[in-house]
Amino acid sequence: MNIVLLGGLGLQGKAALLDLTRSTSVEKIICGDTRTELPEQMRSHLDLDKIDFVQIDASSKNSILEILRRDVDAAIDLLPAPLMLNAFDAALEAGVSIVSTNYFHRGASIDEQAKAAGISIMPECGLDPGIDLILFGHAIKKFDTLQVLNSYCGGFPEKKARNNPLKYKVSWNWDMVLTTQKRESTFIKNGQQVTIPAEKQHDNEFIHQIFFPGLGNLEAIPNGDAAFYIDLLNVRDSIMETGRYSLRWPGWCAFWQPLKELGFLGDDPLAGLDSNITPHQFLTTLIGPQIQYSDDEKDIVAMYNVFKGLKDGRKKWLTSSIMIERDLDTGLFAMSIGVGYTASIVAQMLGSGQIQRKGVLSPALDVPYETFMAELSERGILVKEETGFGEA
């Protein structure tokens, strides 16, 4: 099959590119990006004969449409989030099914357009959201009544690389990391929906620690709309507790809470200065270069999901966990691997016809679990699942 990869030379894009070239079912990859130069470290790991590098302007739907109109079976959108709708519009016009890793608030209009065009649009199909949602869809089938669903995921340095006050380094986009520090969260506690405002993200009752095998204690910070996915899974009536959490080494909230209170993440230009720079922009520029990984340092992705409920009238619990580490040979970050490999696997499922439903799809409902997990396992990403009856 032939696959279009939009944003194929970005951090996640290079991981998807590597995975596609390794696939025996993929004959050609059209790699569209603003540039066409491949990093030297990656060249020896890729089957370059499979790849057609094309320079595109992704701010233009027509530029994307031009390569989607080639003989292709599916596409992957790894462009910055503001350009996602350009990719979707081009896919609709070209009649090509597409996977995206970005968050997407579904609307009836684009779902109807996709069905009319005879294509599948699969957003939120990376790591988090992505792998977590596939695990959700699988786990809820093992309960008669689901009462608790808590999801944890984060990327951070291995222990030896925790050598700065944040105990954090950048494996994706530092500006976006700061942006996620200003996002409200929606939880359910005791059956009632609760919203944690952005200004309280690092100072609220939901912050806690979890123990992750092989790593130790990690700090869990509310971050995301957990209620949205409960509705997607159609378990709102039974859920008593749900939350989405980012994971960091302990101390993350203690660092950010006073800075946030003092306005260091503000988006308004500071009065009295000669420039229009905002506190957020200042921190992006000041801190970002200081928290980069060295070539011999690994990032780690840890994911942990907790499910509790009833099965055959008995209390039941289930947990699923994943840990991914950076590949020092290719230089690919664990975060990039988790995102890029997932998008590649699901795009190949669309292109081969393993996923046939048309419209706007969800990994939680539409990705075949057993097949997907087998593909992850072949790539060295293993999901550990534990379950039992009674109190966890």
C-alpha cells in the first residue's frame, strides 16, 4: 500500500516514517513536510527507496491535496494541531482516509462529510490520546458495570538525566508543555462532574502520587477532559470516579504553583517593557534550551490505567501499564515512538481495509484490540495487564 505522511520529518513524524519503511505491506511513503532534508542519524535506519520526499506548505489545503491525489491508500496527519483541519479538508476532497494524533471535538457535520466521501477519519490516535483509548475500549468489555476509570500518562527523563531543578527535559514541544499547564480539567468524583480551573491545576485535592514498577513514585497532576471519554464510551450512568492525569517526577507542582500564582505563565505582554513579550514566551525562550536531552540520555513514557467495577455481581479491578524508552540508535524519543508507531499501525489498518467503518472514528471504539496489541508487541512495546476480584 501507499501512505502519505504529513509532517514526516518532525519528532513524531520520523518515528512514523521509520515504522512505515519497516513494514512489508507498505510499498511507498510520500513524506510531506516544509523541508526535505533527512537527519543523518536516521538515514541508515530507513529504506530510502520507499520514500518520496515532497516539500509542502501545510497552511494551504491545496498543497496537501496535491499529494493526497496521488495513488495512495491512507494518510497520517502529524502536522501542528492548528493545521489539522486543513489535512481533514484535503482528505475529504481527495477521498483518502486519514489518521491524526491531535485532540478533536467531533461534530456531526464532518462525520456526515466523511461518510459521504466514503472515508474514515481517525483523530486522537497517538499515545495519549491513542493507546490509552484503545485500552479503554478493551477494558470496559470486561465489566458488567464500570465504576472507576483513572488514566495516567507522562513523559520525563530517566533517573540519571534528572539533572535540573524541574527534573524534566523536552521530548516534544516546550511551548506546548507550558500550554498544558494552563488547561482546565474535567473529572467525575462521587458521581458528580467537577471542573478544576487552569489556575488551580497545581494546587488542588486531586494531586497525588502513584507507584510505577521500575520507576518508583510519580506525581499525578490533573490534566484533561476525562468526562468526554466517559460519554464516548457510554458509561456515564455507572461511573462514580474518573480522571486524566499527567505523570512527572515528584516536585513538579511545587515548582509551578508559585510561578503560576506570580503570573509567569501569563499571555499578556508585560507593561513597562520595550517589547511585547509575554511571561509565557519568556519562559519558553529562557528555559527551553536549558532542558534538552543529551544524545546519551533517554526519555521515558509511563502509562497506567485503573478500572474498577462489577462483574457477575462481584467487585473487580483491572490495571494496564506501558513503559517505553528512547531508542539511542535512531535517536527517537520514547514519546515520538509511542505517537508515531501508533499512527503508522492504524493508518496501515485503514489502508488495508482492516478498519472499514466510515465517518469520524475513535481508537476506543474502532481499532481492533488484539490486532493492534500484536503489532505493538512486534515493535517491542508491551502492555502489562493485571486483574482480580475484590478490593485492588
